[in-house]
Amino acid sequence: MKRFVDLAELTRDEVLELLELARRLERRCEPRALGGKILGLVFFNPSLRTLASFQAAMARLGGHSLVINPGQGSWQMESRAGLVMDGAAAEHVREGIPVLASYCDALGIRVFAEGRDLAHDLADTAFNAMAALTDKPLVNLESAVNHPCQALADWKTLDDLAVPRAARFVLSWAYHPRALPLAVPAAALHMAVLRPEGFALPQQLMERARRAAALSGGSVRETSDRAEALAGADVLYVKEWGATEPYGDAALDARLRRTLTAWCVRNDWFAAAPDCRVMHCLPVRRNSAIADEVLDSTRSVVQREAYNRLPVQMAVLHRLLRS
């Protein structure tokens, strides 16, 4: 494996092999597996779990990591092509990324969606432009429309909980005061999708999910009917994202979500799904997206998801860097 940028680029067997490796390393770590190896982590956007789990994973495998936050202790970097750099950015990624890659054995990059142009973000333009600047092993730490590290940890979580392959899995939109990127819902989109009007996921993402579901004998559908979506559900995956019909129009997005504060997951959501588990990638705004009564209950498995970032990150790095 040379790059880990999209879970969909791996075959089912390759994903299952990664998960088995994650379980093996979870039981018995290999503290000298990556001795002398260096992982460079470039974060254009904030992180808690991704940053900490990758640093911990490298340390547990005997390697080292360095972290760059452009504009915070290092030069601010520009990623757009062809413009006159007379603003705040002192360095362009065309110089910065190859330099960092030359110091490291592998590179991880996090760069979120700009949230202005849907086609630009769906093409993962910023991440792909930087990915093209290095031939070193590369990890997508979350891009505009993908978060393969989270998706792999979610898969392991479902396995840990012995959720059947044919389970009823619901992805639900939840309220957030601001528009958030599409990366996590796009990576998790192999399920039923519950969302309010105006927040349908882009057809490009839905078609990709339908093709993947068809190959595995499943299906994907969208609805705004909560009772219909959750009836008999095994897993409710909660995530916030921005309106896609007026994508980039912050004022219209704000007007749309202003009436949707009731889309906060509470116990009464589960009347027809008493054994349903609740997942969320974190961070989550309590009593905005999910109520205390749900997050603090045995129904919530968000901590298990977060923990699983570490073993799956170890597996990815082991596969990328183990000689």
C-alpha cells in the first residue's frame, strides 16, 4: 500500500486485512516496527483525535512524528495556483510540501473544504493538488469530502460491537450552528440517509454510495421521515453538514438551519429502535447535535469510535512504512 487517501480505493479484502492487522497490533504492539521512521503531519485545520492518534501510533511502533500547522509557528501557506502572493501567506505548497516530504518517510495532510464552490470541494481540489507534490507514502488526515481514517475506525467499531453486515444503518443530519464539511458523511455513506429538506447530500456522493451498496448486496436511500428511517435501526450515525442546495451561501444556510434546532438526537428518537447504538466522529456539540441523555447513556459508542482511531492508525502506518 503506497497511499491511504480513500477507503473506496481498497478492495473489501484489503480493508478486512487492515482491520485484522489493527486487532493484532491492539493485542500485541510492535514497538520496534517503525524504528527510525519519521511521519510528517501537516494540519491546515484543527484536530484532536487525528493528531493525537497518529503521533501515539508512530510512538507505539517505535517511530517519530513532526507536526506542522501552517500559520501557527510556521509560515502560512498558499495552495491556490497562479495568483500573486502579496497577502498573508509567505510560502506556497508547491515549495513547502516537497520540502517537508524530503524530511520524512511518510506524509499526512489535513485540509478541509473551502465551503464556497461545491464542484471545487467535491473534486477535493486542494488535497489532490498537494498530494501530487510528493511521491512519499501519503495519508489523508481529512480532506474536503473524505476521511478514510475515521471510516476505518468506524468499521472496526461496528465489528467490535458485532453489528451484523446486513444491519440497518442510518446516517442522520443533526443541528449545528454553522455549516460543516461533507467529509465524514461522505466517508460513512453506505447506509440510509436521514436529513431535513435542503440538506440532501450531493448526487455525486449518493451515486457513489449506491454503487458501493449494490456491489455488497445492500442499498441506500434518503428520507426526511425520522420514524421511517429509524424503525428497527441497529446503528444511528449522527453528523452535521452544511446545506448543499445553496452551497457556499452562508446567509441562506443560516436561515435554513435556524428552524431545525429540533434535529438534536434525544431518547425519544429511539421509540422504534430500542437497541440502536449511536455513533459520532467527534467533536460533538452537546445538546445541539446530541443531547446529554443520549451521549451519557450506554447507547452511545462515541468513545469506542475515538479509541479505535489508534489501532487503525497503527495498522495504516505499519502497512505503509514497515520494510
